[in-house]
Amino acid sequence: MERNIKNIKKSFEIGVFIIILGCALGAITVLDNALALSIVLLIFLSLVTFFLLHFQRFKERNLYQLFLIVILIHFGLVLFLHYTQFYPFGGGRDDLFYHQTAVQITERFKEGNFSLSGIDIPHWYPVFLGALYSITLPDMLIGKSICCIWLAGISAVLTYLIVREIGCSKKWAFITGLFLSSAYSSYLFYGSLLLKDTLIVPLVLFGLLLIIRLLSSFNWKNFIIFIIVFGVLITLRFYTGVVLLFTFILSYFFVSKTRISKKIIYSIIIILVLGFAAQFLGYGFLGINQIKNLMSPESIASFRETGYSHGESATHIEADFNGPLSFLKYYIPSFLNALFAPFPWQMRSFTYIFSFIEIIPWYFIFFFALKGFKNNFHFNKRILPLFIFGFGLIAAVALFSDNLGANMRLRMAAFFSFGCLAPLGFQKKYDERQGQKA
């Protein structure tokens, strides 16, 4: 009897909540249709996320709490930036270009015209937005509800799972996921704009999680999912996809626990399958054709001069390929800028003060990431992909960009990768025999 009363009370409370929510959405709809639809989409996607996590038997309450907290933080920030148009870092506003392109695509789709000819489409991200707008509303807030808010929650979840996978406690997984997703200023800002980086970061994290799991045991399902992740990523930002590709190949060959004969066979399969996947997408086997084009001195100089060497945040470090010493003279400062800048002497305007919110904590995080890698690699070699990808992406950014503002956006996935290693620097060495998964 008492149990029935509790169930009735609980059902009543849920019913009241649904009625209040419905009334609130009705009132919001009168004021702003896009905002009301965004809230509905977020509620739906959150429920789908919870279902999938439960289906995959993730029962840790911290994980669900982390997702909700990050969603709410990013929801508030997106609304603030969207309605105030407050953009302290300025920039070329690529998000406006993607939105306008997506609106053009939407108009064609609604007319039954699925041709993309005549529309400037640098990659498939605007097409994804256009498809989304076609079934909802062509409003930036709709795109941000999925690409900025929901994917921020997914990034936090993936960070949590990676940190748990490499042997850290639930507490450290929660802190790391919350910090990187909700206190990392570049991700907070750029992750609240309709940029393709909002899709790149969770794709990289998902790819790294799959690699770490594949190092323990090769699983065809996870490998096929990795191929899809790699294919999407390489079309969005080529060099990021290539870094993830070679992170997998190198990590599997040197770290995989399978016996040597089986490891060689699987390594050959991995190289062939991923190599032909890149060729199928038009980049050549393992992306070699595109790598050759991008790595030519002319292409690198063009990237740096026309793509990034403008605005007050440009460092104007010219690419020099007149010998090894000349190359190092330009590349080492570029690498340090990509990894640690902006430095105090590079602060040229008030807006750079915002970068201190990020860069000073980053020095400590990077230190503990290196410490964690050094202290744990002998016992837990599955952390190698995080190390390789982090430095690999920074190396690529340093090669192509001399713009401090652009670097802060382009390196976000590398910072997440290093950030996942940092908890290992705060705790004792990982003991593989005892598992240390509190």
C-alpha cells in the first residue's frame, strides 16, 4: 500500500513537471520558435544519449550528471552569445559563412533540388547543417543546439570514458570531463559558435577511445566504427584525420597485446583498409597524394600567408625551406606558439586577457600530462595514442598556421588529448594487476 502511494506521488510529480515544461515551452514558442524547438531537440537528444549509455551498460551516475551539467553550461553560454552577439575574440566568423551556405542548401532541398552545384562548399559540414535546417528551421540556434550544446555534452562523456579507460578513478574522470568541456575557455567560446570544430573535437575523442580499446583487443565492430569516424574527420580537416590515422597505425604496431604473428597480420589489414578508405575519399592511398600536395614548400607558404597571416594575432613567421637550419629557425618558434602561446609579450590588445584564463592552467595541465605519461607508460602502454595524437596535431598546426587566434581553435583536440593524460600525473602509478578503477 505504501509503495503504491509512493508510485502515485512520483507519477503525480512527473505529470506536474511535464505540464509546467509544456506551458513554459508554449510561452517560449510565442516569443521565439527557434528557441522552443532547440529546447525540444536538446531534451530529445539527451534522452537518446541516456538510453544509449544505459544500453551500453554505463551505470556510473557521475557520467550522466557530467553530461547534464555540461549541457546546461553550454546552453546558457550559447544563449548569451547568440542574443548579445558578444564575440570578444572577433575573427572571420566562419560560422556565419557555414550558416548562410546551409540556408542556401536548405532552400534547394525544400524545392526538391538536391544538387549542390554553384554553392561554395569547402566540406560536408554546411551540407549537414542544411539537412538539419530542412527538417527543423533555418535558424542558427537550431544548429547550435546540436553542434554546440549537445556535442559539448558528448565531448564531456567521451573524455570521461577515455580517462576511465586508461585507469583513472570516477572522480578524476568527472573532474577532467567537466574542466575540459566547461572551463577550457577556447572550447567554451569556439564551441558555442557554429564551427566545424564542434564536430571535430568529439570525433577525435571517439576515435581515440576506439583506438585505446582496439589496443586491448581487436574488435571488428570497433574497427568499422573507427573507419567511419576517420572518413568523416578527414573530410572536415584533412591533417587532423591523418594524424588520427597514423596514431592508430603506430600505436597498434607498438602497443597491441596480441602475439607478434597476429599483430603483423592485423597491422597489414589496418593499413590496407584505412589506406583504401582514404583513397576512396579522393586523397590517395593513406592520404599520400594530398599529403604530398600539402607538404610542398609552396603549399605551406600559401597556407601561412593567405590563410592565417592576417589580423593582429598573426605572428608573421615566414616559412623557410632553404636548408635544415633555416627550417628549424622558423618551425621551432611556430611549434612553441602552437603549444604554449600566446606568451605575455605577444599580448597586443585587451581581448588577449581572455587567453590567460586558458593558457596559465594549460601549463600545469601539460606538466602533469607529461608526468603522468612518464610515470605510467611502462605499466599502461594504452596511453600512447593520447601522447602521439597530441604532439602530432600540434606539429601539424605549427606547420600550417602562424596565427595565435587560429592556433587556439585548431589545437583544441590536442589539448583534450593531453588533458586526458593529466589525471595520471596526479595519482600513483597505474598498477595493471590491481586495476585501480575505483
